[in-house]
Amino acid sequence: MSANEAWMLAGMVAVTFGIRYLLFGLADRIRLAPWLAESLNFIPPAVLTAITLPAVLLPRGDWFVSPANPYLIAALLSLIAGVVTRKLLATIAIGLVGFLAHRLLF
């Protein structure tokens, strides 16, 4: 590793640590407005949707909304399983079984 790479790595560590330490170090001193704290609960589902939706509906780069799309079938089965069972492991297992069954049968 060259000196430039070491300095770059040290700088990235300092910036990353500084940002995280600032947020965690001041977390108990900062009080958010109730509406803002409540709205932060929507961030994880929004991020998960933004990550998974393109993978499900655009698996090859083009729109593929069809019963022949195993990703779409597995996503729908996972959604139904999650709503019905409310159990993460069951949701994952049902989605995987649906995906594999679709791939093997069609």
C-alpha cells in the first residue's frame, strides 16, 4: 500500500467516524419534533421498496410484469406470507420456495 492510499484510507476513516460519532454522541441531547420522529419510521420501508422493486420488475433491464417472472411471483408470495403470518422466517421461506418452484416448474 502506497503512502497516498494510506492517507486516503485514513481520511475516509476519519470522515466516516466523525459523522457517526457526531450523530451518536449528540443523540441524547437532540429532541426531534414528534411529526419528524414519526416520519422517520417510513424510511426503512421506502428504502427496501426502492431496492427491491427494480430487481423484481426489471430483472433484465426491461419491464417484465408477467406470470413468467419468477421474481414477481416470489415477491407476491412473500408479501402475502408476510401479511398473513407476520413472521420473518416464514416470509423468507415461502418466498424462496415459491421462487425455486417457479424456476423448476416453468
